[in-house]
Amino acid sequence: MDGTIARVPLTSNHPLNDGRTAGSAVVRAFSADRPERLPVWFMRQAGRSLPEYRAAREGTGMLEACLRPELASELTLQPVRRHGVDAAIFFSDIVVPLLLAGVDVDIESGVGPVLGAPIRTADDVARLVDAGPLTPAALAPVTGGVELTVAELGRTPLIGFAGAPFTLAAYLVEGRPSRDHLAARTLMHADPATWAALTDWAADVTGAFLRAQVLAGASAVQLFDSWAGALSAADYVAHAAPASARALAQVADLGVKVVHFGTGTEHLLTAMREVGADVVGIDYRTPLDHANRLLGGAVPLQGNLDPALLAAPWDVLEAHVRDVVGRGSWAPAHVVNLGHGVPPGTDPGVLTRVVELVHRLGH
């Protein structure tokens, strides 16, 4: 796999081209154009916090749900209907592209993604590469789900989703979630050529996954580098950033805005911007005004409500929302979000109140 892709422009009936989403609050903010109303959506807004989600998912495994177009579309749409958020994010999982590429991976309850066997040697990586690129046939469940969703969303933009190459590679090497990603960090230094081959492969899988979503109707994309915060700045620049840039290059010609988000990444924000991101997502640890200064006051920001405060008394949460909105006002544009995903036990009514508050504050 060499990363070469067929260049196909967005069609005239793509939501960005036919008048549906180009003027939406989220797309404008992602373009550093502050809209009249402050936009808000939530990472993991489609999830167990919603009773309708639990009902729809009952008896269906996570990966199966991601690959059933009608169900994935329904789960994507639920929080838009309930909360009135300004964007949907396509319902998927970070390891879905790996599964579509033929990797033996499943999601174990209470554990997370677990591989049949870790990928740790040059021969292991060679077998991945030899399997070939993600094909349109393999991506058909994702493309179908996006198309169904976009047809229902109208003027609300859909954000495409993928895990960054480093995070995918970390899962592949560790074989399951890890606290320190020691095996992955060891491989990058002990055998940098094999690590580079692995992250290049992951970049091509990620890029194809993002590109398929955009061509099917997504109006923006978000790259999640969940574990990048485990790296030093030097290691990120040397061993993770090149693959992220390679992945994002696969959607660069399509003209969609790219959000790049990771946790514990204050020391990486500038480098994360430089791989090809238009917007940087900020986790709950870094105040937005400080993040804005680190990025030179030149980059739209997304974030960064603390998910823990969703369970706090309303007056405490309201003060926090007001503080985040105030700090975000220093950036060229701001999309309100959480600094991590919605906790499963969150009262959905609280999220709806947060949306209403943000919309009032942003006028």
C-alpha cells in the first residue's frame, strides 16, 4: 500500500456544495468565521447516556452496530433530535477501519478493543501491507450509513470520524488498551523502520476511512489521537506526526475542514496543528485562552467542558460553561464541546440544557 488514492472532487449535490451546510454555524466556525450563534456538539453524544440509544443497541455488539448502515445512521441522528446540537458525528469506533482492513479485533465489555494477536514484528507488518488497501466494497457499510444520515440531517453538518495512525498503531502493538503504551513506544525506538511501516499503513487506512465519509456527504472530519499525550513532543514529531500528515493528505483535496483532537496534549498542540488540521480540539485540562496563546491566536478551537462537571449542581455547571465560552472568545472561532466524551451515566437533560445555554450565550 503506497497511499495513492483516486482523486474525485465533491459532487454538486454534496451538502457543502448544494447550500445545505456551507453556511452552518459549525462549518463557519471551523473556517475561522465566527457565526452569529455559538455552535456546540459533544464527543460521544451518540452513546449510552441516551435511553433511545440503549434501546436501539440492545442485543447488538458495538462493531456490528457500526457496520449496520441503518442502525449507525439512527444512532448518529438521535442526539441531534434530542439536544438540538449543531453537528452530528458519524457513529463508529476507532477500530472499525482496522476491522474492515482484515485485522482480527473485537471490543470486549469493560476492556475495550482487543486484538487476536498483537502486531510487533516486521513480518507482522508486512502481512498487513500485503493485504492491500481498504476497498470501496469494504467501506460500503460506512458509506451507506453516511449517505442515510446526510439525507436526514438537512442543514445540520455531519462530521466524519477516524482514529489517528499513532493511536491505531498503539492498539495494534499493545493488543489491547494500555496505560503507558510501553510496547508501542519501545517498538518506535527499537525498530523505527518497522514502526514507520506500521504507522504508514495505519495512515492509509485512516485516510481511506475519512475520505469515504467525506465523499458520501460528511462536511468536516475529526481525527482522534486518543493516546498521543503519552508521547514526548520530540517523539510525537518524529514518530507520529508524519503518519497523521499522511492520513490527512488523503482528504486535503476535498476542501473539508479538519479537527485534530487528543487528550493530555497541551505540549503537542502546535505540532498537531501542523500536520494538516484547521481546528484543534482541546481537552479539559488546558484553559482555552492558554491554548489560544500557544497556537498564536490563529487557530479555531473546539472544547473543552470538563465531563465530570456534567454531574455537578446546575449552578456549578453553568458557571463552568460561561467560563469556557468566555475563554474561547479569545480564539478566532470556537465550537463548544467537551474536553473528552460524554460519560455513559450523564443525564441527557443536562446536555440539552447546556446546548440551550451555549446558544443563549453565543448570540
